Amino acid sequence: MNYIEIKDLSKSYFDVKALKKINISISEGSLFGILGPNGAGKSTLIKILATLISPDEGHIYFDNIDLVKKPREIRELIGYVAQEISLDKILTGRELLDFQADLYHMDKFSKLERIESLIAELEMHDWVDRKCGTYSGGMKRRIDLAAGLLHIPKVLILDEPTVGLDIESRNIIWELLESLKKDGMTIILSSHYLDEIDKLADNVVIINDGKVIDQGNPSQLKNKLGGDRVSLKVREFSTLEESKKVKDILSKIDGISQVVVNSAQGYSLNFIAEQGKDLLTKLKVELAFSKFQIFSLSQSQPSLDDVYLQATGKTLQDAELFMTGKRDLKKESKQSMR
Ligand code: ADP
Ligand code: MG
């Protein structure tokens, strides 16, 4: 049964279209992943679900309750953990949780019991009585998560909860999310980490530039690609023109499909090779016939990144680097055209 239905959801910030007619269904008691690079629209979607901003168009229902019309009812159902953490520096973690619990009007006994159990589950005893101002990112995030869970929400919504965290904190958060799911909580989690979504999510939606690229169970999405993923270069840095020629050659070989030119990786070629056929020999012959050589070739099981690559012509990691300005696509393509 679908517990949450999102229909034709759109949202713009002035001229930036952050979400463009998004449709998503989320079943009760599942962990639903929202995967996409920086700027894809993840936080916008999450903030709308947390009733913090309202959509321009579309409908959202939680258990048939209309989110736009009845945000108060939705707020009682949800716990929200934001992407940016802002904790009071003067209070200790325990005081902060105590204060939050009072906002939820919890009675004294259940409040103390709940706080103790969260301290144990998130392994916070050693430092929970220190001031929040002295905490590491991982500690802050754990307190933040505990605060979102005080009232035992039916739906927990988290925006990139493990970004930049130490491995210990990340593992503790992952374990807690898995145990909350076992207890029947519905969890919505955004991430740009493929391994996180692959490990935790029952279902995932991949979004890019405000649009849904694909959605489903992570293994189904990978299996849909139907074979091994191969990355090929005919030279260390090819030109776009050259790679297009190679693409034409590859596309004609039986058993090779979904050939894309990876603009971010020196115009390497990525494709799916059907298993059980000796395609490598055939490939060498066909390339040699057109005077191309193999500079490098690697073969692996498909990952969620391949699902992203097939749809966008870039890997998620490269999309991140361009978004954050660490690489300049225009400059690089000019260089490799030379
Ligand atoms: P993500 O969380 O996936 O990184 P966001 O939802 O934060 O993506 O952003 C989606 C797009 O909307 C980006 O282009 C971003 O720059 C833009 N955006 C987000 N918040 C605002 C805002 N408050 N005002 C203007 N533009 C915004
Ligand atoms: Mg974000």
C-alpha cells in the first residue's frame, strides 16, 4: 500500500525551476531514498514534505491526508532532520533534548525514558552532558537525529544526514535507521552517496535538475541495465568527434547497448555488454578495422551510478564536481578538443 503519494509536484525560486512535475509513491514502513547531485532539488522536495515550504503546483498525501490543506496534521506524523545543523552552543545535548521534549508536551516519565533510550541507541553517553558547542559534526548530527525522534514519528524525513561525517557516526546512524524501519517507521532519506542508498533503501528515486530520472528498487534499476558495465578509452584524452565515431562502431556490435560518451572523463565510452558473449575479441577487431586501439578497458557489475550515467551522460560524482565548481566542463572540453 502506498502511504505517501506525490503528484505532479513543482516548485520554483523566482526563475530557478527546482522541481518539475515530480511523481513519487512511498510505501508504509519502507526506507525511501532520494538520490541526486547537488542542486538536483533534494532539499526542496524534503522541505516541502516537512511542510516548511509550500509547492507551487501538485498534490501530496500522507495516508490520504492532504499536506497542503492540513499541514498541522502532517506535522504530528513527521520527524525532520535538516541538512544544516543548528544547535544551541550553551546547552548540553541532554538539556537540548529535554527542552525539545517539552515542546512536544511529553510527560516527565516518558520524556526521561525516551531520552535515555535514544542516548543508548545513538551511543551518546560519553559526551551528552557536554555543551553542544564542543561537539564534532557527527555528535551534533546524532543529537539532531535524537531530537527528531523524541515523539516517535510515523515518518522520519532526513536531508543528507551523513554528509561529511566520521565513519563511526555514519555507521551508528545507519544501524539506527535500519532498526527504526524494522519497528515499522517510514523513512525518507536524501543522499548523494550511492553506497548509502544502495545499502539502506528499499526504493529510490533518482532526481536530476528537478526531474525524476528513474525510480524503483535499487537492484531492479541496476538489473534493468541488463549486463556488465564497460568503460573504454581509445586514447587517454579523446575528442568528442573521435568518441562519437567510436560510439557508432560500438552501437553496431550485437550484444553492446546503451553506449554513452562520458563527457566528464576525457570522452570515454560507457556501455552495457551482454554477459556470456565474447564481445572483447569482436570489439578489438571492429576497432582495429577503423584504425582505433584500446587505451584502457574496464568491466564491472552495474551500480546506481550507471543508472544515472545512462540517463545523463555523466557519473553522479562528476556531476557533483561540476556543480561545486571543482571542475570546469567547458574548459575541459575545449582542451580535449585540441
Ligand atoms: P539539493 O538539495 O539537491 O542540492 P536544492 O533543492 O537545495 O538541491 O536546490 C535545487 C535548486 O534550487 C538549485 O538550483 C538551487 O540553487 C535552487 N535553490 C534552492 N533554494 C533556493 C532559494 N532559497 N532561493 C533560490 N534558489 C534556490
Ligand atoms: Mg540539499
